[in-house]
Amino acid sequence: MADKNFKIKTGLDLPAPLPAAQGGTGQTSLSNALNAILPPQSSLPGYFLQTDATNPLWAIPAYSVIAENGVAKTARQTINFSGITVTDDAANNRTNVTIGKAISFLLMGA
């Protein structure tokens, strides 16, 4: 039979917020707590959270392939569309394609 004699410690004083060393994030808001445990996000707009099966990381969305007569075009190549606005965003390695006024998608560089 197990020993049922145990003592309960009273007056336990935990710091607020709880530091990482004690299982917390050291933050006082949900947003700050998430930022404390996620990889750094600066300069990564439009990226999504992914895993390499061990660690979380920010990843750029996969790009779509545009083909002409079955031959894939290279990323950010000049492509002519009728009624569509295409803008190159080399700084973020993507091409923005806007169809009409409300529908848009991205062509990501390789």
C-alpha cells in the first residue's frame, strides 16, 4: 500500500508573470506570450508558421507555376495578361497578380 502521508506547502509565492525557467513565458498578455515562444517575426509579412518536424519556423508560401503551352515560366518573368494588374515585388521575392478589383493571388519566386 502506498504511503499516504504527505504535506501540503502553504504560502506558495509564484512570481507574476511566471518566468520561462518555471514553465511560463514571462509575459503578461496573450500576444506577448505567443511572441515569446514563436520564432522572431520581424521582416516576414505574409509568411506562415511551419515545422521541420522538430522546430517551428516561418516559411514563405509555395508559389504557383504559370505555363505557356505546357512550358513553365520562370519566376517573375514578364507575362502579359488582359484585364489583370501584375506588379513585381523583388524585395519580397514575389509577383503580385490582381484580377479585377477584389481577387488577387501571389506568384512566389523560387
